[in-house]
Amino acid sequence: MLKPLTNRVVIKMIENEETTKSGIILTGNAGEKPQIAEVVEVGPGKEVDGKLEKMLVKKGDKVVVNKYSGTEVKYEGVDYIIVKQDDILAIAE
């Protein structure tokens, strides 16, 4: 498993599936890049002025991320993105 350092978060994008009126399923590849992801792993936080910055997301959270942020990584055949916590815009509940 990938274990992120400092304030980084490993996420996996959630495929968008759209169904047209005629019942054709369009996967995420057919449209715009998805922005919703699932948190896979969370780093321990970053030290700022001698204090550990709290991580606001946890494993399993669904999050909204900046469209083109992070570093794409393929690990054991699965595509992940490593982003800084600052690139996460919201938690989807």
C-alpha cells in the first residue's frame, strides 16, 4: 500500500457513469474528468511552527479535488493520485 508523507493524501478517482435517455451508459472517459474521489490513505500531517497540522480527511471519505492537481501513480495495477490536503476542496457527505 502507498503510505503518504506529511500532508499528502492518496485518492482514487470515482468513475462518472451517465445514462442517456436511450439507456446508453457513458463512462467517465466519455465526458469531463471527474472531480469526486475516495480517500485511500492519509499522511500524518505536516509540522507547522512546531505543531502538527491536523488532517481533515480520513480513509474512506468521498472528496472533491481540484481538477488537475496531484501526481498520478500506478501502483499494483491501480491508478491513484497523490494530492496535498490543500488541493481537496470539500468532503462529499
